[in-house]
Amino acid sequence: MKMVMKMFDLTGRVALVTGGNGGLGLAMAHGMAACGADIVLSGRNADKAKVALDTFGEHASKAVFIAADVTKADACRKLVADAAAAFGRLDILVNNAGTSVRKMPELLTDDEWHHVLDTNLTSAFICSQAAYPLMKAGGGGKMINTASMMSLFGAPYATAYCASKGGLVQMTRALATAWAKDNIQVNAILPGWIDTELTRGARQQVEGLHARVEARTPAGRWGVPPDLSGIAAFLASAASDFVTGTAIPVDGGFSIAM
């Protein structure tokens, strides 16, 4: 049992979570903090971040917030540098920042397309690129990309979102092959239908979505953010040292149901 616990021990490790001041990002941060990691949360809403930091309880001294707009490349690079400076190192990067514009494809504007791609995909690449030399110098690291089941399925109202998440999965595979030699594992998580602010908006816009998801999901329910805590802790820890380039569904069986 002690050996198993040691594999998940993140004491002394530092994790940066973009979009970490709420929803899935905060839940993943909690999972890693419970295993001993120091946490850097990032987002644009400082008030929301204050509430998020208050949820860490006994781990509050091990969590900080750094504001950043990850749609800007220079802001991504500065964020990674500031995160490493906050605790003296950077071992884990969770690229979780995400957004969507729900419109039929023929109605999407150029600006809306680029905003979704810049937030969901380009920011993940720039942050990963900036984190690479820090992790290499530290002897290795973990990168975790929050993709989506929409990397597998199409949705008429989510063209930009689907494109960004599909690209994120392929980027995960490419980075995993590039940086395995440096002991950096790069993996993606594919959250299913999780009850978050983003999906609450979808349920308001897409009639019958809630019932259809429940009916198709073998687990018989929507997911909740804490359902992501364990997979984040696993992919951030030594337990996953021989796991790289994967895209792991966390969806209650939605993707395998007929």
C-alpha cells in the first residue's frame, strides 16, 4: 500500500492549471493538491479566483492565482514563467482553458472562430512550448490537455469547438512523441457531459439535451467536476510514467453506448 501511495505522491511538485478558477480545472487542481502538489490557478476573473482559492481549505497555503488572458501568446509565456517563479519550479501543466460559441457553422464569424481556436488550442500549444524547457531542465514533467468527447463526435452548433478539441488530441499525440525522450508525458482527458457553467448554457440552448445525455449514459447521470479529480492526479503522478499520447474518456460510458 505504501508503494501505491508513493506512486501518487505529488509532494514538492508544482502544477499550473489554466482555466483553473472554476469547473473542471478547479476540480483537477483539487485532485492534485490532495496528493501534495503546489497549485497555480490561472484565469481572467480575479473575483472568481478568490472564491476558488478559498475552497482549498487545509491546502490553501499551497495554492496561488495568476491572472492571464491565454488568447495572447505573450501572456501565455509570461504565465508559465510566473508560475515557475511562484514555487521555484514547474512540473505539471494542465491546459484546461476553454470556451465555445454555439452557432450553426454558416453563422460563425471570423472573430468567433479565431477566439475559440485561440482559447482552446493555440494557448495550449504556446503554454506547452513555454513549459518544455523548464520541465526538461527539471528532469521531466507532465502535460495534461483537457480535450472533449467532441473530439470524437460532431455537433452542428459547435464547429469551432469540435475543431479545437480534435486538434488538441492530435497535438497531444505529436508532443508526446516529440518529448518522450525528455521524460515528459503528454496526455489528454476527454470529459463527457459534465455539469458545468459551459454545459448549463448548452442545455438552455439545445432542447432535450439533458434527458438525451442521461438516457445514453450507462452510468445514468451527468458527470460532476470532482469526477475529473482522480484522472488528473493519475496523469500528474509517477503512476502514469509509461502512459503518454493517450486520450482518456471520462464520460460515464457515453462514448461506448449504442
